[in-house]
Amino acid sequence: MILRKFATSLSAKLLVMTILFVMLAEVLIFAPSVARFRQVWLEQRMAAGHLAALTIEAAPDQMVTEELETKLLAHVGAYSVDLELPDERIYMLSTTPAPPVAQAYDLRRGMWFDMIMDAVALLVRREDRVIQVAGASPKDGSVEVELVLDEAPLRAEMIDFAERILALSVLISLITAGLVFLSLNGLMIRPMQRITASMMAFRRDPEDLSATLPPTARADEIGMAQRELIDMQAALRSALRQRERLAALGTAVTKINHDLRNILSTAALVSERLAVSEDPEVRRVTPRLMQAIDRAVELCSQTLAYSRDGMLPLRRAAVQLAEVVEEVGAELAPAAGTGIALVNRVPRGLKVQADREQLSRALANLARNALEAGATEVTVAAAPPESDGDRLALTVSDNGPGLPPRARENLFQPFAGSARAGGTGLGLAIAREVARAHGGDIRLAGSDSRGTCFVLELPLAGTPPT
């Protein structure tokens, strides 16, 4: 089981690949080495033939006995030796009769590729041949030597040389592969195994802090991956804890909404009686009071529906955008106080395809956030749509102090993106949820000491819902 697991591991693959690559490098070195060995062996025979042929010059009448000639040829390992000096003198040693030559080689004209091919062909050849070799003498470049000799001794020594090279190559491959394997196993494999084990343990139990790897000072990719994993696990644990709190809060809000809806229903019944009051001031404010109560009841109903199916319910219709902005201004006026204004710069007659109540809710949250942050003026404007566009860009800007860095980093995050102390950060989260439910979105266009501007994208009237 352990051997099978190792065979399928990255370590085993790395070890095998290292051995194969080193052997491939040795093969690329092997062929030129064998060719060079053949070249040197033939040159040594030519040098020996040169010296043997020169003995004729020292002999009486430049003649040697048949016994001496046989000994000289045996020393050279050739059947015949022809030596041509620069002054055109030719010395010859030969046996009678000389065997037929199977192939001739001229070392003066051989290219490196030809030498490699000849050496490889000799190694794989089975039959013994007699060859003729010609070339310049290694002892004197001006002297030409020609030998006729058996190829079998050369082949035997080349095979012995190749076996030694092969054994050395295997040894070098194993040592190199072992060293590379140990190095990479310590630098890469084991750290990756620890990272993988941490990921698997985190998947089984995200709350188990023992699965978190310790910080590392490595500056390479492994160290970067380990630090990113640690940060990701910490962020996911925080998100899971926040989701648990939100789930508990959602359950509590559902219960509160259920009871609050009953309370608001009673308040609605009482407000209906105020509508028939004889006091003119009471009759004047009663419609606004009833509208606020109806909107609160509708909000409770929608919250309950959203908690059940997770989708924000919408009732789309062509809505006059300027009227919605005016309603938001009237709703915020009692709480805004004097010196605070909501400027409506939306053109009359501009319509969007939206849920009126939900759109009012989103704009009210954006405006209320700006006022609570210290703004004295909130401006709502609509950029003219493009000729072929199906969306409207609605800008909500203020003259407040701008968003703090913490709020910018956690925009649209509930309980994290508030711009003031004690805030929940739900206003922007609700606005984005409403925008996305309509098929649009909301983004921060800019924020500095002169104010903040958000862009709310909405589908124009007549655009099919997405």
C-alpha cells in the first residue's frame, strides 16, 4: 500500500523524470565520446605504422627480413602499411597474400557527423571486416599513412569502452537523481504536502485552528502560497463566523417582523380613525402617517418573504423617477432638520422599469447615509441615456466629508462598511441588493473631502426584466 502510494506521488514522478533526463544527457554525450574513441584508436595504429615503416630506412639496402616484417605488422595490428614521405619515397610492409578490403576510410575527409555514424554502425555490426584506413600521420602531418587491418579488435575495445561509459552514466544518473530528489523534496514536495494537508483539514473543520500553518519567511512561490493560504483561511473563518451571526440575526429579525407587523396593523386601524377627525391639522398629516405605516407593513411582509425564499420580491412597473425622488425628500424632511436639502435634478417624464417601493427604499438609504455622515446637501441627478442604451445612470452625490478608509475597504458589506461610529453598514448593502434585483448595480464613483458620489444603474421603462 505504501509502495503504491509512493508510485503515484509527485516525489516518484520527480525521481523518474530526473533519472530519464540525466540518462538522455548522457546519451547525447555517449555518441561523440565513442566516435572520438574510434578516431584516437585508428590514429594510434597509424602512428605505430609510421614508426614500423621507418625501420625499412635503417635496414641494409632498405630491405627487412620476412620474419621482422611479420613482427612489425603484428606490432601495428595490420596486414599492410604504406608510408609516403614528402620526398615521394614510399615504404611498404605487407603480408602475402593480403585479404580483400571491405571498406576504406579517409580520416582527412571525415566530418564529425560521419564519424559518429561510423562509430555507431560499428557497435551494432555483427560481422568481422577488413578495412583500409588512410590519413596524415599523427607523428608528422606531412607524412601519409595507409593501413589495412581487421575491424574486430577496434569493435571489441569500443564495446568495452561503451560498457564503462554506460555504467558510469547510470551511476551518475542515480547520484544526480538522488541529490535532486532530496533537494526538491525538501524545498518543494514536503512544503506542498503540508499545504495540502492544511487545506484538507480546513475543509473537514474550518474552526480547527490547529490546521493553520505557521507563518513562514520564505520569499519564493512556496512561501507566498503558504502565506496566501493562511490569510485565506483566516478570512474564511471570519466570513463563516459573520454568516453564523447574520443567520442568527436573520432568525431574530424574522420573529420581530412577525410581531411588528401585527403591531403596525393595529396602528393602521387607529390611523384610519384619525382620518375622520375634525382637527384640520390632524387630517392634513394623517395621509402621510398612513402611508408611512403602510410602507412599514409592506417592508415587514417583504422581509418575511425574503427570509423564506432568499429572493427580493419585486413588482415592476414604469415609474416616474422624479416623483420617487420627491417622495424620498418628503420622507427625510422631518428628520433632516433645517439647513439640509435634497436637490432633485431628475428630468420630468423620465421613467424607469422598477419596483417603486424598493427603489424609494434604496434612494432613502443612500440619502440618509449621506446626511448622517455630515452632509448638508444631497443631489440626485440622472445622466441622459445613450441612444442605443437600455440603462439609466442615476447619481446620488453629497457635500459631506467623504468616506473613511475603513468604509471604502468594506463597501456594501453588512456590519462592516459603516462610515460613522455605531452604524451597521446596512444602508449600502440594501441599496446594492435592490439595484441587483432590478438587473442593475451600484458603484462608488468618487469620494474625497468635497463629498461622495454613488452611481445607481437602472433599466429604462420598456426594457424587459432580466
